[in-house]
Amino acid sequence: MSLSGRERRILAEIERALERDDPELAGRVAAINRIEAGGESMPAQPYGDRLRMWALGHVWMLFWAAAVVIVLLLLAVLTT
């Protein structure tokens, strides 16, 4: 569904008022519009790689802790 000429003019006026009143919010809205239009992918997050490595390390630690607990429980069951 496309916008009529009148609706486009009203939307442009709203966007200009938004840019004038809150430029930071206007920038975020413009970025969302570009993403939805397929103009660019999501912006890179500054801590993306670091956070991913931190999470991966903690997931492995939880995995190994669970494995040790299971082995200890099996050992306890088999020795009783």
C-alpha cells in the first residue's frame, strides 16, 4: 500500500519537525527506515565480538560443569 501525495507531504513535515526538535531520535528513525527499506544491514555493535566471545566462554564453562556433575552423580550411583 503506497502513500498518496498528501500523505507523503504530511509525513515529510512531521519528519522535518522531528529533526528540528530531536535530531538524535530523527537519526534513529532514519536508520530504522533504511533497514526496513533494505538499504543497509544492522549497524555493527561496538562490543559485539567481545560479548560473543564472553558468552561462548561461559556457555562452555556451564557445559563442562554440567558434564562433571553428571559424571559425579553416575559415579555415586554406581558405587552405592
